[in-house]
Amino acid sequence: IALESDLRDAVADDEIVLHFQPSFAAADSALRGVEALARWTHPERGAVSPEVFVPLAEECGLIHRLGRHLLELAVRQAHQWSALPDFTVWVNVSGRELTPGYADSVLKLLAREAVPAHRIGIEVTESVLADEDVAVQELGHLHEAGVLVAIDDFGTGYSSLSRLNSLPVSLLKIDRSFVSEIETPFGYATVDVVVRLARTLGVETVAEGVETPRQLELLREVGVDLASGFFLGRPAAAQAGAPRIIQG
Ligand code: G
Ligand code: G
Ligand code: NA
Ligand code: MN
């Protein structure tokens, strides 16, 4: 409960900021975008994980304000990076945020900040697409307007493969649990299946959680489009000009 009221203040006081983790084209290591990750430094408790405060915000009705705050930060940052070619800022969005009017509010924000739709991507988990018609409609509006949509942690949740073909999706994010297993026959086959499926659907794939050069090599072999992970670049605060790249 104390944390809940602190969270209210934190949103108002800008204690919650975004860090950005780069993603690269697997084939030639060209920088292709960043994933925005929320970071809260509590004045007494120190770092509080989004795994704690995002569910808390959902429970106490703060998720719309928190989500809006983070989206504004992401869109402003996308504007700062507008000179980078083929560059998308990906934002994690909770299913709870996807209520009627969400898409319109995002499109208004993009117009206000003069950021083209394709420079922003929305990441949602499979479960959001599985059972929430309103969420799918809102994502559909955004997708039609050119905003990119990714299914996060693909392969770990309830996935209706038959429905995938009709969902407003631009990219599948292969969960890092599969990437960490890619040196096993089953792990390799899983990544391979997702890549083939994505090709058939005409969407891109990103492998997340790449931690070793061997994993990257195997991902290239399978034909994954994009890659991110600690081996390629850690989440970091935005630097002036371009995201900090530890290894490209
Ligand atoms: O960055 P980190 O590994 O701490 O993220 C933990 C979890 O919190 C991940 O599932 C991630 O998707 C989620 N998360 C991080 N930032 C945001 C955010 O801005 N909004 C939402 N809804 N979830 C986030
Ligand atoms: O659920 P989601 O995919 O949004 O989670 C993103 C989280 O994964 C981020 O919080 C980030 O800190 C974490 N992450 C990113 N790259 C790696 C990695 O290479 N290894 C591990 N263990 N975590 C990572
Ligand atoms: Na994500
Ligand atoms: Mn993920």
C-alpha cells in the first residue's frame, strides 16, 4: 500500500524513466531500433522492477497514467532519433491499457510530436491478443495507421496459430528461453519453426536475450531477421544523439 501511493507520486514526479536496449539486423548488425524499458528509482528503496510496479499499476488503476507517461517519453525520444534510418522505438504495453480510444490517443500524440507512425512499435504478449477483442481492435487501428505491432515472448503463452494470420501484427519476438536453448536440437527447431511461420505470414522475427556469439551465429543460420540481448547491447539511458551500443 505504501508502494502504491509512492507509485502515484512517482508517475507525477518523473521518477520513472525509460532505458533503451538496441536491436540489430542479424545479417549485417545494422542498428534497427530500441526497446523502451521502464525503470523506477525509488528514493528509499532504490530500483523497483517493472515486474513489480507494472502489475501494481494495473491493480490500482494507475496503468493508464503510467502507460501514457512512458509512451510520451518514448515518442519524444523517437523524435530525437528521427535521423536514424529504419529505426523503431518499441514500447511494452499492458493489455489493460488497450481500452476504446487508445489507438486514437496514440495517433494524436504521434501527430503532436511529429513522429511518423512506423517509428513506433507496440509490444504486447500473446495473451492480450488471445482473448481481448477490444485490444485487438485498438491494435488493428494502430497497425492500419502504420504503427508496428509485435507479439512479445512469442511461444510461451497461449498461441492460436490459426488466428495468427488475421491478427494485426508486424513482428514476432522469439522469447529468450528459446534463444538460450538454441544449441540443443529442440531449441534450434523451435526457433526454426517460428522463423518459417513468420516468413509465411510476411512478418519479421526478432530473437531476444542473445548472450553469446554462438547463439548469434545459430540465429543467423536459421535466418532470424533481428537480434537483441546483453551480448549486443544492454538497456541504458538515452545518450545525446544515438543509443549507446556496446557491441554492434
Ligand atoms: O526490463 P526488465 O527485464 O526489468 O522488464 C521486466 C518486465 O517488465 C518485462 O516483462 C517487460 O516487458 C516489462 N516492462 C518493462 N518496461 C515496461 C513498460 O514500460 N510497460 C510495460 N507494460 N511493461 C514493461
Ligand atoms: O518480457 P520482455 O521481453 O519485454 O522482457 C524484456 C527484459 O529482458 C528487459 O527487462 C531486459 O532487461 C531483459 N533482457 C534483455 N536482454 C537480455 C539478455 O540478454 N539476457 C537476459 N537474461 N535478460 C535480458
Ligand atoms: Na518486451
Ligand atoms: Mn520478450
